[in-house]
Amino acid sequence: MRKLMTILLAIVLIAGFTTTSKAQISIGAKAGIALPMGTFGDFYNMGFGGSAIGEYSLNDNMSVGLNIGYYSFGAKTDVGDFKLSIIPIVADFKYFFMTEGFMPYVGAGLGMYMSSVNIDGAESSSDFGFSPKVGFWMGDGFKYGACIDYNIISDANHLGISVGVIYPLGK
């Protein structure tokens, strides 16, 4: 995790000193659902949650960012009432095809997914994960948008569908 954060910081600093376009930092939040896939879907129902997001524009078409979230999944069982919680801490990269108005993008996230299951006490684990994504932002200044991402995490793969808002802190 420490290496990932060091690499992300190095990319941001290098890009900040080498690009001539305006760089800006934006913060926001998103909420959404998570649809379990594969064998994960055999044991858990749809999850709900959200994330705090931060983005740094490298130039007009590219940004890097950080997502920190929380998602909760209920179990498909008659044995008892238990749930799985996943906390993603993911570094993102996005490439925007348009830079004003409707701004569609493709991207990818890479990071740690911490999970906890409360069955007769809590069992916790951390897994490295990857998430390709497509989405869009709309608006000038204050933006709103949506995203679909496929989170590939050892045995907890899920499709995320979220909506969110983001606000630039400076220009």
C-alpha cells in the first residue's frame, strides 16, 4: 500500500511540473449498488454503499484520483443474519474523451479491498484488486455523473453502478 501511494504521488508531482494546462483538484462523493458476480453472487445479495473521491487533473483529458468507500452485502442464507463489508481504497486513472459539457471517460482503479464478515465474531482480510470502469461527468465547475466499474477482487468480484458529484477546489 505504501509503494502504491508513493508511485501515485510521484506521478502527480511529475505531471504537475511537466504539463502546461491548468491542473486542479476536485473532491466529491458517490453512492451506488454492487452486484455480486460468479460464486460471490451465489452467497451474497446486492450490496449498497458509497465513496469519498478526490481527483487531480493531469491535463484536460487525464486525471488521477483516490476512492475510499464502504459497501455492505447481505448473505443469501437461512442459517443466520450476517453480512460482508468491503472497504475499497483505490487509486484511479481516467481518460476523458471530451473536456466540456458531457465528458465520457474510461479508466481503471488499482488498490486494496479490506473485507470483514461478521459470523460468530468478525473475520477480516485484505485483497489487492483491479477495476476497469466507464462513466461520465457533466456540468461546469460543480459536476454530476455516473460510473460502471467491474471490481476484480480474489473471490468477491462485483459490478458497481454509482452516481456522484464532484467539485473543483481551484483552477
